[in-house]
Amino acid sequence: MPAAVDMRHALANLLRNLRAGLRLAFFRPVERLAFRMDLPQLLLLFLLSAMIDVAGDSLRVDSPRVFSLFGAGSEFYSGALLLFTAALVALINRQRDLALAIPVLVLASMPVVQALHYTLIIVASRPAGLPFNDLLENFIILWIVVVLVRSVAVAFSPPPVHAWLR
């Protein structure tokens, strides 16, 4: 029974994090307290991100599709880079909790960006395509960068002087 309660609690927190992540990704007001930060959330959000990438990659590749573990390398690399950068920011600012807060905020805000990115890739690959594909791709990259900066700024507690510059 306790394991079922823990799983329900973790899934409720995941939904809460995804709702707060949507607010973060669409530049709505959101505070760090809107997120639930713990290791199960970090793992669940990382798994969700990986599942979105696997689904998106499988939709954009023609048949026959073959699943390969070699594709996991980019997931592990981006995850390690996120964790390393968060740890570095935490050490520089002497706020240990940022090492967990930043990855949770980033991963909670990225599913909508990932889903839209894959949708644009799939639509652009169709014969009609998209007229402004390069412009849309650059917009997605800019959106990702701005969301990353906003995630770090929201993660600071209390916000240091010149938080946005850091």
C-alpha cells in the first residue's frame, strides 16, 4: 500500500510540475514554490522528455523504424550537461538547492516546446511543407534559450541582485 501511495503522490507532483512548467514556458507568472522538487520528479521528468523524443523521432522517420539504444546517447549527454550546468550555477551562487531546482524547472517546461518542435518537423517534412521552416526552427531555438534563462531565474531563492544577468 505505501508504494501505491508514493506513486500517486509522485504522479500528482508530476502533473503539478507540468502545469507550472507550462506557465514558465509561456511566460506566465510562476514562482519556484509552484514546483515540487525531489529526485523522483527529476527522474520522471527526464523519462517524460526521453519518451517525447523517442515518439517524435519515430514519427519523423520513414518505415521500417528500428529502435536503437545508440539514440540514447544524445539524451544522456543533454541530461548530463543540464545537471553539470545546474551544479556549476549552484556552486557559484552558493545555493545547493539550485542543483536540483534548475533541472526540474527546465524539464517541467520543455515538454510543450519538444512537442511543438516535433510537430513542426513532421509538418515540414510533408510535401506541402511549411513556407517559413527555417524561421520557425530559429524561433524554437530562441524559445528554448529564453525558457532556459527564465528557468534559472525562477529557480533562485531568494533572487540575488541582478538575477537575470547571472
